[in-house]
Amino acid sequence: MSRSPRRPPADRATGGRPAPGLPVVVLATLAVLVTAADTYVVVLALPDILTGVGIGLDELQRATPIVGSFLLGYTATLPLLGRLADVRGRVPVLVGCLLLFAFGSLLTATADGLGTAVLGRGLQGIGAGGLVPATLALVADRWPPERRALPLGVVGAVQEAGAVLGPLAGAAVLAVADWRAIFWLNLLLGLGLAIGVRAGGGARRSDPVGLVLAVVAAAALGLLLAAPAALAEDVTLGLLYVPLVPSVASSAPLAIAAAVAGIALVVRSLTAPSRAVLPLRGLRRLASEVDVAGSALVVLTLGCLVWAFAAAEPATEVVAHGEWLLPLAALGALAFVLHERRVADPVLPIRALRPVGAWGALVVNLLVGVALVAALVDVPLFARNTTTPGDQLGAALVLLRLLVAVPVGAVAGGWLCRVAAPRVVAGAGMALAAVAFAVMTTWDAQSLDGAWSTVVLLVAGLGFGLTIAPVNTVLLGVTSSDVHGSAGALAVVARTVGMLVGLSLLTAVALRRFTAEVAAIGSPIELCPQSPADCAAYEAAAKAAVLTQLHTVFAGAALAAGLAAVAALALLREVRPAARSAAPV
């Protein structure tokens, strides 16, 4: 039997203090919304970001690290952050992730080169990823199992609403400012939410000297990176940016102030009492609690897996650098399994996932990710190749018909779990999505012009939404509270990996069919020997081949959604664990 993880006495939720109140849950949910919206904002602003960091629009392939670093940070560190939420508390992890997201936003907002932008987006991804499992665990701490489905549905709805609000917010910001304003806004929102969560979480007052040092270090670093013209170009204040040692940028007064204040903060945190701003005195104990070796192996395994699929060029390969990334991921996974069998407190609660409902929830999430990515990618592609050729905004508006129904379905799914078994709600939701995708396989070039296509897209979105709350409800219901952070992290990892693998596999199969269809057409000279440059028959056949490619992806999504429906009905069993001590908050 696995023993409960060790917890600092001050962080125990029961026997000392209740779980944080509703305001903290609301702020944590808003944080999930902000970070989810940021993902979609960046996709909209990507061309401007590339130009801003010195990359021409004819080099769009170099954008992969900007997108991939966020996804890599978001996914690879999730198990570690989920574990931290279990052993050190939900609120500290929420605050730390928000501060990390804010710092990543600062780096991205001030980036003048690709490297800084990639680093900033990676830090944003780590911060954004840790918010989801900590928030799910916070909801589970506050509501009993029989009442938590609806609040879990609300959290899921808010997260999915980011896909709708993100592009709208990005367009609004870009209409009045440049792309950097997006990240400055993220910085302010991240800092504000971190302060609110910390205050609402009942944290004790920090060491005032340490707080002053932290503010000085952060302000000096922020001013150094931002270099506002009003300061940098001022005759007097501009001296703060002038290196004291020529050609050594780090010798500028602001850089020195940031370094000195940062070092002093570290020293103060190591020597101050328990109210220290930085929890450095407990690092040795924390290292034993989170299993550093196991965490490193998880990061290595997931990092290789994510990058192999995220950096792949769909037209030519299923995975990128697969000859060494996939074997490295396999070796990392094997080493992780062998290591986890020997440690008392593993970073992933493998033993806690033995109930069918626990691992079944991960299987359902994996299949949901496969189906969902087909909608996110191929619905706009279908629109651009039929009713909105070359119109990026028009294609996005078509996808919006599906996305607006997802949050509605998430809330509805949470409510329905009060009157029906979660497995029935989730199974029905994915069955609706499967039927909708099956209908999409029959669409022709004029289908999006009719009202029926809107109904089909709304049904698909509603189906995806209905699945969110039941899956999380079962997963958190069959696992004990001391592993809820880790369980929530694994749920997000399963869905993300499903999206990555699904995108590569479905695209590869669809492109193979497209290639076969094009090869069977023949050349324009064969079809139109009199006018090969203007061959209507060839153009019609080529368009039909494109539709075949898109229909193949929709068919694969229908299959994945159908399998998810079957898995939900068969595996999402509710058998609650024996009562155990509550996790820290």
C-alpha cells in the first residue's frame, strides 16, 4: 500500500483550516480562462510576432519553436506541477504558476530575437499548464463528490471559452496596438490574479524585507527589459541603461540593481523565518517529496514525445526527428517505470490509477483529443477550400459555430451528472460528436452555405462539452484527495497527447488518400489536350481530391469519437476510495 505524501503542518487542510473559499476558486478559474485565451491569441498574432523578432513572413517554418515551446512547457511539466499541488498545496502552485506566466509574458513582450520569444513562451506554457490541475483539485477540495460535477463543468466551460474569446480579444488588442500589448496585458493579469489568489487563500503575511527586495528586483528587471523610451532616451535617467563597463551589458546600473536585489532576496529567504518570500529553506524536503529523478524522467519522456509530433511537417512526416526522439522517449518511459517501482512517493500516482474509472478517464480523454483536433484543424480547412477560399477570418468564423457550443455543453454536462450517471452523459456526448463527424464526411462544396451545417457544428461542439465534466468527476471521484493534483495533470496530458498524435496520424492517412486520388486523375494534358492550361475537368477532379482528404480526417474523427463513447460507457465507473486525509490547499 502506498503511503500518503508528507505535508508541512502549516499546509494541512483538515484539522487546521477549511479549504479556500469561493473567491479563490473564482480567481483560479479566471486564471485558467486568461491562459487558455492566450494560446489562441498568439496564433492570431504569430505573423506580427515573427516580424517583431526579425523573421520575415517568407520564413514561417521558423515559427515552430514559438508554438512548440509553449506546448512543450505546458505538457512536459504537468505531472511535476500536479504533484507539487498535492504535497505543497493548491494555492502556492496557483500563485507560482501565475507568476511564472507573468514573467514569461514579460520576456515575450520585450523580445527582440527568436531565442527570447521562445524562452518566454516556454515559461508561459509551464505556468499555464499548472493552473488546470491545481484548479480542478481546488474544486474537488471544496465540493463533495456528489456535488462537484457542475463546478467542474464550469471550470471546463471557462477553459474552452478561451478558444472563443482568445481570437476576439487578440483582434481587439491588435486593432489599437501592436502584438507586444497582448503580452503586457497578460503580465498585468497574471500579477493581479496571483496577488488575489494569494490574499484569498489565507496565506500568512510575508517577510516585509523580503517583499521589498522582491519588488526592487522585479521592477529593475522589468524596466531593464522593457526599456521604455521615456526612460532609456532621457538625458539623465537614460544613464541607468548605460553599461559601466563598455560592451558589457550586464554592468548597466539597472542590471546591477536587479542582480543585487535578487541575491539579497535569496539570502534573506534562506535566513529569514518561515514567512520568507521564497520557500528556499524547504527545498531539500521538497526534493524528496516530488521525486526529482522521476520528475526529470517524465519531463524527458513527454518532452521528446511532444516535440516529435508538434514539430512534424504533416505533408512529409508523421513525426519529426523520430529516429532519435521516439527511442529516447521510449527509454525515458522505461527508466521512469523502473524508477517509480522503487520509490515510496512517486511523482505519478500509478497505484492510485488502478480503479477502472481512473485509467478509463485517461483513455476517454486521449480519444477525445484525437477527435477534437480534427475539428480544430479541418473545419477551417474545409471552409477555406469551399465557401471561404483564402479568407482566414471567414474560416475562423465557421469554426466558431462549433466552439461556442463547447462551453454550453460543459455546463450542461455538469448539471446532467446530477440526474444521470457520468458515464451515460459522457457516452451520449461523444456519440453526438461521432454522428456529427459522420455527417461531415458527406459535405460537398456548398454544404457550409446552408443552415444544416451550423446545426451539425453546434451538435459536435455540444458533444465535446458534455464529456468534460463527467470525465473529471469520475477521475477525481475514484482517486483520493492527496493525488487530485496529479490526477488532473494526467487528464490534461492524455488529452494533449491525443491531439498531437491524432493530428499527425489523421493528416498522414488523409494525405496518402489525397496523393492516390491525384495520381488517378492524370495530367491536364491527358484530360484536356486542346487546352491543358485551362482544364475544368482537372480542376474539378483536384477539388474532389481535396474533399476526399478532408472527409478522411472527418471519418477518422468520427471513429475516435465513437470509440470514446464506447470507452466512456464501459470504463467510467464510479467506485469511491476509502476516506483519507485531505490534501493541502
